[in-house]
Amino acid sequence: MGGTRIQIDDGQRRARLGRRHHLAKAAADVATAARSLVGLHSSDPASVYLAAQARVAGVTPDDVAAALYDERSLVRVLGMRRTMFVVPTDLARVIHAAVTQHLAAGEHTRTIKMLTDAGVADAEAWLDGVAEATVSALRRRGEAVATQLRDDVAGLREKVRVGVGTKWEGDIGLSTRTLFLLATEGRIVRARPRGTWISTQYRWALAEDWLGEPLAGIAPRRAAADLLGAWLRAYGPGTLVDMKWWTGWTVAKTKAALADVGAVEVDLSDGIGFVLPGDIESVDEPDPWVALLPGLDSTVMGWKQRSWYLGDHSARLFDSNGNAGPTVWCDGRVVGGWAQRRTGEVVTELLDDVGRARRAVIDRKAAELEEWIGDLRVTPRFRTPLERLIIAED
């Protein structure tokens, strides 16, 4: 990864973003869009649908649901940075081996400590018993929401006190904790929602039953290389800081995966970057494009170092914890934000002057999105200063 480095400027990075993230040219279907982005961000359920609407011509909410719950070409999993993503099923196995199964050990230890501190005798055996009973209940039911599983498994009805003596003291239901742990271990997955596509309540299913095969089975080192290779194809060039942040790995693990994929060093405006072998050549500038992307969209959350596409708009478009709100894009740059008011109107607020012609295209995109959302009301899970300002003007 040494030697003379070529320069990839910010304009070329924005051209790659537009083409590879299906913002300058639509994807054929939802699964293609999800694969191209190494997953659609899913901590906010609405983001998956709105991300698809921005990238797949003519897509409907029913099309997205069909890919998730009928065809099952996509599945919702816990992945990078302890974040939910909707990904193609083969990529779900890669993410599980490269990221999630490492989280599982820590989550198991944390749960045992929680139970022990709450006075549960032989917490390990108790948790194993509740987990196996939950799996058996799901095997009988096929799909079930947490309330149904609590009816079947007495241990899931228990609560424990956490954070005793601190300002975070409170009770936590063991159904929430146990289901999260089983999902992190790759034994269960989130299935159909209980309600509309903006619902945050899901049915659960056994991973092997839902997907037709278990999530486990790929060697972690191979999976790490596969995952980083997918990121570089979608987001490259990127810096070591970007990749370490996006994956949630250590510096050592990130460097090892870079070596395994044979990454090539390049010079960027924000430091040394990396691309896959054979990906040094410039891509053609796409036709002019604009897009309205949802909060936590995979594109805006794809890099840690964002000045080349975000400019100085971070304080208005991100919350204090680094979560992005809804954004307006123009030719690879974030130029503003948007929100849906109580009336259903989708309103944009531009932070840069894009000219009258581009403003007209943005207004048309907002009207199309408003019609697409229909009678539902979408409130981002993480509120940002600009989104709150737009709503306050309602």
C-alpha cells in the first residue's frame, strides 16, 4: 500500500457517490439499491422505504415490503456500530461474521451481570433456559411479537432493576433484553412489522426458518475482507478514519482487512484514502441530479469525514449524537434539509443557493415524495435543528 499515490479530488468522489449510490441513475429494484449501499439504514423503519423511494424508479411501499417479507431477498439485521440495516440475505451472513457475532459475546456478558446484580441465582443457567424456551416458542408459532412470546415464556415477563443509584435507574423487561441477545447471536431475526411501514414493532422468527439457512458459518477474517471490500466498492475512496468508524472495528482489524483486500492508497483532500485494486481510474461525471434522502440515510452516514459533501452544515443537519436528519442533495453535495409537516406537506429548507432551475427540481421531488408518503406522517427518530425549525413553522 506504499509508493507514489494518485490524487482523487472531491469532485471525483461526488461523481462516484452519485453513480454508485443510485442517486444519479435509478437502481433496478430495492435489493440492488441495498446491495450497492452495503445496506439501507434501518434504525428508523421509515428510512428503508424512503431510501428506496429516492433510488428506485416507480417503487412503492408494497414493493419494499415484498422484498423484505415475501421474497425475503432482504433481511433486517443488527450490524455495523450496533446499528440496524436492511441487507441482501447473503450479505447478512457476512455482516454477522464480521461484526455482529463479536458484539454477541459482550451483550451476553452484560446480560449476565445485569441478572446477577438483580439477584438472579445462577444467572447463566437461568438465561440459557429462558433463551431456549423462547426459541422453542418461536419454532411452534413461526412468527410472534414480544407480547405473544411473553405469554409462552414466564421468564420473559420478568423485569430487572438497572442503574441503581444513578440517574439512569429504572426497570428493563427481560423480553426486550433476551430477544435482542438472541438476535445478536444470529438465532432470530425481525420479521413482519405490526402495523404500517413506519411501525417500530416487529414480529420475530427463527433465522434459519426465515432465511432457509443459518446466519452463522463464515470465517470472521474472510467476512471482514468481504465487508470492507463491499464498502470500498460503494464508498471508496475513504480514509482509515472513515472505515474504522463505519465498521466499528479497531484500527488493527481495519488495517488487517485493508491488507487482505489489497487496498491501494490514494491522496484525498482530507488525508490518505484507499480504493480497491483496479478502482483508481476516474468515473464520468453523471448528469445533474437532486435527491431528498431520509434521516440516517446510508449515504449521508457512509463516512466519518464528511466535509467534501456536507460542507459546514453539520450543526443544523445532525443531532448532538451525530445522527443525520433528512437531507436535500444536489450533485453530490448536501444543500439543505426537509421535513413533513402535520398537514402532510413535505417542505424543504435550502442552506446553499442552487439556482432557480435546481430549486424547481427540488420542489418537484418534494411534491412527489409527499404524494408517495400519502396519509402517513413520518417523524425522524432523531430530531435535528433544521427539521425542528421546519416543523415549528407549521
